[in-house]
Amino acid sequence: MSARTTRLNHLVHLQCPRCYSAPMFLHHPYNLAGIGKMPKHCPHCQADFEPEPGFYFGALFVSYALAAPFCLLWFVVLNFGFGISFEPALFMVAITQLLLTPYLFHLSRAVWLYFHLKSNAAARKG
Ligand SMILES: [Zn+2]
């Protein structure tokens, strides 16, 4: 597995972008009471998970960039691929998006942090 594939795998599993050993979030995305709660630092490598106040504002744009193409593609698959008519397909896209929102919220924050923190081989060993 290439380094890029490994990094993508850890991103999808919401693990620390530096050491890949610790989770970025305190709770599972579908534990709605704890959604978005993150430790200040990685418990394994001490990577700063909030470098500055308002750091995750940029994750809003990542969330949009992930959700919009997904919704469009899913609609096309449902409407043209499975032949589901417009309104039911739109409804199914909305339901799917609603169900994916907690994970997408965490994933967009993870993508934003992965943009800003490089992996560190020394941190992974420790
Ligand atoms: Zn770490």
C-alpha cells in the first residue's frame, strides 16, 4: 500500500494526521451528543488539533466540496442508473445526505486538518 493510500485510509478513519495512531474525535460521529468534540492535542503525538481559534471555519468549504458532488452523483445514479423518477430520487438523496451529515462533519474537519498537518514518521514510531 502506498503512503498516499495509507494517508487516505487514516483520513477516512478520522485518525491523527501526524501519527495515524489516535482518533481525532472524542466520540463516534453518530454519537450526536458528542459530535465535533475533539481533544486539544493528539493523545499519542501531541499534535495540536486546533492551531488557532476559528481554525475549522475552512472545513465548511470542504464539507460543501464533499457533499455537493456526492449529492449530484447519487442523484444521477438513482435517476438515470436505476430509473427512479425525479422527486423520489431527490427525496432519497436528501435522506442519504441527512444520514451522512454527522460523518461528513467529522470528515470535513479531518480533511482540513490533514491539509495543514503533515505526517511525521518519528511521531508514528513513538
Ligand atoms: Zn497523533
